[in-house]
Amino acid sequence: MDQEVKEDRLLDGRVRVQQPTRGYRAGMDAALLAAACPVGPSDRLIEAGSGVGAVLLQIAARRPGASFVGIERTQAAVDLAQRNILANQVSERIEVRCGDIAEGFRPLDLPVFDWAISNPPFFDDANRLRAPAPERRDAWIADDGLAAWTTFLSKAVREGGTIVMIHRADALAEILDQLSPKSGSFQILPIHPFADQPAKRVIVRATKSGKAPLQVLPGLVVHDHSGAKHTPQAEALLRGQAEISWR
């Protein structure tokens, strides 16, 4: 039986995305990851764990001319992503394949990419949190650990290419440790729920074989106490009126 879905409008209505009414639904993290990828007009980008295509569709809308491949292990999500690609009329630029990140990049038989990005599952130990609903499990639990994701990204990108990840702030040391043997020129963007609270998320950008010193950028604050849903900066990113600057 087909899963029940609901259509959401992203980037101020420019992108239509059908998502399951039950299970993981792409939201703020996906929007911020898309805003963090200033892809060139002829660049090729691969996303590990692309779900229903929300990140790829938002980057494609922001960056005409670039081409994209998504890898997703859940067939139902792949099927929905393909419907979303057709609905947004970008099938000539976006392809989504069913595949398991844990099996690595080489079995895909693809040339390396200019960009490799991901919003990986946040946990690799199901005992660390209340058991997620079965339809959310793949989005929350990395069965093969974070290392499977960082290894995939490192193999998927060319020398001098760019890796971008969004993850829990408390996983930053692990991310840097796993990426550093192959990558450098790290830039870290902390994401704070409120200005007076610690960062809950980080976006990590790295260059394969990069040598520049690590940079920690001024943090992005998502909410304030004005009563608005988001800060003006976060709202502009969500609407596609701005993007994250790495300079």
C-alpha cells in the first residue's frame, strides 16, 4: 500500500516536496545544508542519504546549471524522490539511486564529484535515545557508524573538492578526526537555537587535501525572543533570499 504523503513548499514556494506524513520529514537542517553549498554552474554534487530529495531540489533551485546525484538506501524514499524530481521538472539535472552508504563509493561506478554532502543519521547507538518509530529509524540511526558516512564522502569527492556536513555539535571532534586524514581547510559554522544558548548543530565544510588553517565562523542564530518564528537571517536562508557565506 502506498505511504501517505503531504506536499510541502520550500524556498518561498519555488520547490514542491512530497514527504511522508509519518516518519522523517526534511526541515531546518535540510534547508541549512542546501544554503551552505554554493555550487558552480557546471559542478557535480553527490548527496549521501538523500531521502526524498529535499536538499538536492533546494540546491538545484538555487544553483541552475549544476548536476546532482543522490544515494538513498530506502526504496520508498527513492520512489518519492523521483516523483519530486519530476514534479519540479529537474530530471535532466538530478538522479537518485538506491544504494547503501556502508558499501562505499566505488560500487556505484561513478566518477568523483566536485561536492559531496550529507546530513547523516545523528546516532549510531540506539540505546542512546528513546527508540524511534520504525519509519524514522533510518534517519536517526547510522547502523555502520559515522565513519561509514565520512569515508563515503571522502572517496566520492575529487582532490580539491568540497565536503559539507550538518550534524550534532557534540559530534564535531569525531567528524574532524575522521575527515582530517584526507581533508583539511576546515570551516565550522555553529548553529544556535537562541543567541544565549550553546550550539546544537554545526555545519562542517572541508576541502579534500586542503591545507588552510581551521576557521570557526560567527554562529548562526535560528530563533530570537521577538515572537517571530525565526531570526531575520534564518528566515532569509529558509526562503532562498540568502545563502551561508564561507568568507
